[in-house]
Amino acid sequence: MEKEIRIGKKIFIRSAGKDEYWLQDIIYDNPKVLGLGNLVPVNKEKKQSSGGRLDILLKDPEQNSMYEVEVMLGETDPTHIIRSIEYWDNEKRKYPQRQHFCVLVAESFDRRYFNVIQLMSLNIPMIAVQADLLEVNGEKILNFTKIIDIYIEPEEDEEDVKVVNEATWTNDAPWVHSNAKELVEIYKDENNKINIGFTQSYVSINIDGKNAYWLHKRMKPTSTLSFLVKDDEKAEAIKKLLESKEFSFTYNRYKEFMLNIDAKIIKSNSSLLKEIHHIRFKKVIEEE
């Protein structure tokens, strides 16, 4: 006979005699409880240059991305939200080549603030996690539920991508267009058959009529530079090159490289970017 499913009662963490530091310790000692992947702890109560301390800093070693986590007992409020964004922005400015995620942990999220966080997550990589302390037959169980995830642009089939014009990006995200033009200046000596294309989702750098690179919008002045490298030998060469220069990157299962860039990063790493370009297209260049 199937065992009876027990019904738990939610209780507040303070009512159980625990405090915010107790919850921080649980997350820091076992980051997997947040349900955000195989994260590892980096720092706790990290002092910020702007004042205050970041509750928890976590890292995804596979993706080389960082998670800035702010913990609050009870219901989230504007102070919690603003503080989380401020600390996320501080860390992002320190390490702009990495992808950063702003994580809010609270026992409950008021509908009004839930809607605010959801709207902000369209432009800021914000994640909201609810921490529930449940009591079941005298036993206390802590559970974490991700209630807001980062917004991911839906993938579009190539034939369905709506082409827009240059003015669209100049008006909506001029820094992405500017970053693309900076890259073209680096690449054009290597291959003259190069131009910039525009779609609703990204700005592309096209070589011989095909997308060679594409740039997605991130918080000003940052763009994500993406490109595919299906040749394993070339991919390994690019990985080693990036690692030797201590340039953070992501290489996913789709064989896509992703680098976080802005105008300053492009200028200071022009030789590196040109060398990556040469590795990708050296056969084409040599034949020409």
C-alpha cells in the first residue's frame, strides 16, 4: 500500500531559532541546494568598495561564471533588491570578462516585488530563489525553489529571423553596434570580404556572406561575442590561447565560444582577437 503523503507546514526561520547567518552557512557549505548547477563557494561576507558586504560569492567552474548571492530572512524588499544589483554590478566591473548572475534568496516574494524582479530580469541576469522551512510531524525540512530564472532570448530559426536596419541598433543599443565596428577594424586586414548585419536578436559580423561572429546585448557597455568552432583542433588551440592570456570565456556543448567584451577590452586585446580570427580562418586566408 502506498505510504500516505505528509503535509508540511511552513514556518519562519527566525521562529525556529535560526538567523540569516545560519542560512548563509547552509548555502555556502553546499551551493548545490540553490538548484543552479554545480556551483562552488568562493567567498562569504565579501567587503565591497562601495560599502557593505556581499553575502555569498559562488562560481560555476565549468562555465567560469560568477553568482552574487544576497540572502534575506522574511519577505524581500526594495533594499534587498537594490543591494543585490549593486553588489552584482560591483563584481561585474571588477571581472568584466566573466558572466555574472544576481541571485536573491528570501523566504517569500511579495507579488509587487516579484513583478519588479521579473521585469528587471529582462535586462539584468537576475535569479530569485525562495527558501522554505517546513515542519512535517515535528521534523524541520529546508527547501529551495527557483521562482524566477534569467531571461533567455528564444532561439529563432534562420528563416524566421527578422532583419532590421542599422538605425534600430544605433538607437536601441549603440554600444553593441560600436563594439561590432571595432571588431571589424581588427578583422578587415585579415579578410576584406567583411560586413556587419543586423537582426532583432543580434548584430552579426559576416565574412563571405556567412555569420562569422554575432554580438548580443548585455548591460551597457558590454556585449557577448559568440562564434562557432566545430573543428576540435582549432577549438583546442583557441582555448589554450585564451587561457594563456587569462581571458575568461565559455565554450558550450554546441561548440560555441562566448566572450564578454566592451570597447576597452577589444582595444586592449586586439592582438589576441586577431590571432583567434587567424586560427579560425587561416586556411581561407592562405588560399587567398
